[in-house]
Amino acid sequence: MYLPVKTGIILVFHNYEKEMDINLFLNCCNNAKSIQFCLVNNDSKDNTYSMLKAVKESCENVSIVNIKKFKSDISAVKAGARYMYNNFNLNHIGFVNLNLINRRYQSLDKVIYKIVEHQDSIIKYDQAILKSHRMKRTLFQKLFSVIDYLKRIEIEREMHQIQYQNEIFKKLLK
């Protein structure tokens, strides 16, 4: 029997109550069957943690790490990575620090939607990295930035579109 490859995605939150649409977030998480989410609450002072707990209660593929004293972004990602490494058998662990994304241009919902939309590409990308190293990676070598990869996908998509338009233009000129 074939079991789909599971990828871990760590999402770091700090005071995200106002930006979170729980229903959309639940829908996205429930549609991402090959992704195990780890929601890291980095000492939020608003209701972010209670909202994350509500998401966890409704989704099988969601775990929470609650950091009670604010840590650096890197430390929060590492806390999520250690939790995922100890509790799941994952070869692929990506992370998104939501506090570092530009909230004006990238909402939480857009980021989650892009992860779900491109989950197969994310898995293939990380598998390619794993093959290129040809060795067993350590916990922190398994981590990759999901945002960086999603940006790369968008750039490649734009380049393919430009190339396609150039080919059509050349055919029209003939």
C-alpha cells in the first residue's frame, strides 16, 4: 500500500489574532493531507494561542508548540523543528515565520493557500535537495524556507509565461 509522503511545515505566530481567518485556515489545513503543520505560538499577548488551539482541535494534521517567553525567530523555528523531529517521521520540514512576511502583500491565508496549492512541488524540491546531498541530513539541515521556495516557483512561473509569450510572438511574425 502506498502512503503519501508527509512534509512538516512550521508556522511561527506572534500576536496574529487579527490576521487569522479561522474558517479559511481550517479549510486549508484539512485540505493539506500530506502536510503535518506545527503551529508555534511565540508568546502572543492576544488570543492567538486560543485560536491555534481551536484549529488543532479540528484538524488531525496540526500540532502546537506554545513558547511562554518570547524567543528569537530562529529559536522559535528550532523549537518547532525539534517537536516535529521527535514526534513525526518526516524527511521534509519547511518553515514560515509569519512575522517576517509583509502582511500588506502576503496574508496568512494566502501563504497557507500557496502551501496547499504547491505541496507536491514543495515535496519534490526538498527531495531533490536530499538526493543532491546523498547523505542523511541532521535535523536543522532538513529545514528549508517555504517562502523562499514559493518565491522561486512564482519567478519560474513568470519566466515560463514570458518564454511562452515570446514563442507566440515569434510565430505571429513568421
